[in-house]
Amino acid sequence: MEWILEPWPWYVAGPLIAGIMFLLLFGGRTFGMSSNLRTMCTIGGAGKKADFFAFDWKAQRWNLVVVAGAILGGFIAANFLSTDISVEINPDTVTTLENLGFASAGEAYLPNELFATNALTDPKSLVILLIGGLLIGFGARYAGGCTSGHAISGLSNLQLPSLIAVVGFFVGGLVMVHLLFPLIF
Amino acid sequence: MKYLKFLIIGIIFGIVMFKSEAASWFRIYEMFQFQSFHMYGIMGSALTLGVLGTWLIKKYKLKSIDGEPIKFTPKNKSFSRYMYGGILFGLGWALAGSCPGPIYTLIGAGYISILVVLVGALVGTFLYGLLREKLPH
């Protein structure tokens, strides 16, 4: 059972993700995580400001329970199922990141430069995290789904719109990492 | 109790996201640098089984545990919303190194600062709701 404490290889994780999608389908639901953001806006009263949020959020309670589970799962995995959580990325990637100023590359799960609690006092990392989140939320709703809804659920159902969205995900990601990162970091 | 199964599914999802390192900013960066097969392997194998299973569900008209037929809602046909929205999402995915599922996993793993990303994502979703009528779809 030692392998459980090690990082899980792709051929374990990928099939498990497909399994999660099928469990939800057999539960009469669909796999999509970003719609929870809309539900949370509605619970917060956004329906008074825009019709987009005026819907019966109670029908989405099951998905909020999935969110609660995902939080719990993260807690269990980090505290009880891991010994060393540093992510062993490609040494070339480590070098590139070190040149960008990420000294924690290869030695942490998330870059300390952005995510360590004391980085929250740095206005630059705060703005980066906020803008990153903004783009995730805006883009996911505009595209009608995120990695789970389009890249997994949608493509599994051979949906052309999902393919367009996934191409968009990669265009955006490549532009950010290759063109914008050297300007930001 | 009817929600218990969704809680268990969520727990499995959270564990898989963390243990596969799909919730790691570093893995997302490495993926966009094409310097590892890891993330492509995760998505590729999930998708291969996903396509196969979805095809089987349709072919054999399988039913959910409630006895209802499993329905697949086709996405509305369009180009602009998927491409523009997709690009914006991709920019955020690479910058924050996290997509909507792993955000919750990382909260559970104890990364306080990911809450800033969550707040940003909620504001972004809200802004989309306000601007929706003015955007090309």
C-alpha cells in the first residue's frame, strides 16, 4: 500500500476521473465543477442584479455537496495520504521557473512565491491570484464550462463546442505561459 | 442520505486531484511548456474511457440508479462563446494554475491563499452574469 503515499501516476488518475464522471451520470447528474460558482453567486443574492442568476439553486445542492467532498478529499489527501508533497516536475521546467524567480520549483506543491500565506502581504501576488481567479470564473461561464464540463464530459460525448472550448483553453494557457509570464514575472 | 453518494464522489474527486498533482500549479505550467506527458496522460486516458463509456451508455440505453434514462444534453452550437470564453479561461488556468475543481481541493489541503482565487472566480462569474447580454455568443 506504500504507493498510495506516492504521487499517483496518470494511468491511475485518468481512469478514476472517468469513473467519477460515470458515477455522476449513473446518479442522474453531470460532471461539471464551474457551475457551482454560479450557484454560489445566486445564493449570495446575485439574482437581484442579473437574470442569469435568477434560478432555483436548490436543484444544484447535490453539486455543492460534491464541492464539500472535494474540500474534504483535499484535506484527507494532504494530511493522511502523502509523505512528501513536493511535485517532481521536469528538471528543464525547474530551470525555466528558477529563471523566472520561482525558487520553490521542484520543492513544493504550489509555488511559495504566489501561494505561501506570507505572500498574501505582497500586493503583486495578491493581484495575480485575484486576476487569475477572475479570468477562470468569467471564462468558464462565458464558455459554458471548464475542464470537467468541456474537456471531460463534453469531449466524451464528442461535442464540437467542447472541442472549440478546449482549443481556446490551450490558446489562452499557451499565450499566458509563453508570452505573458516573461512580462509578469 | 440521498446526498451521501455525492459527498463520497466529491471526496474521491478531491483525493484524485491532489494525489495526481493535477491541482499543482507546477504541473499546469509544465503542461503548457510541453515538458511532461503527465497531464496529457491524465486527460487522454480519462477521455478515452469517457468516450467509450458514453458510447456504451447510449448504445445499450443504460439507466441511472433512479431508473431514469441517462440523458446527454447537446451543447448549443456556436463558435465565438466557446473560443473567446475558452481563451479567457485558459489565461486564468495558467496564471492561477488551478481550474474550478482543484480550487476546492486546495482549500481542503490548507492553502489559505487559494481563497483569493475563489473570490476572484466568484467575482468573474458575477461579472459575466452582468455583461452576458452585451457579449457575442
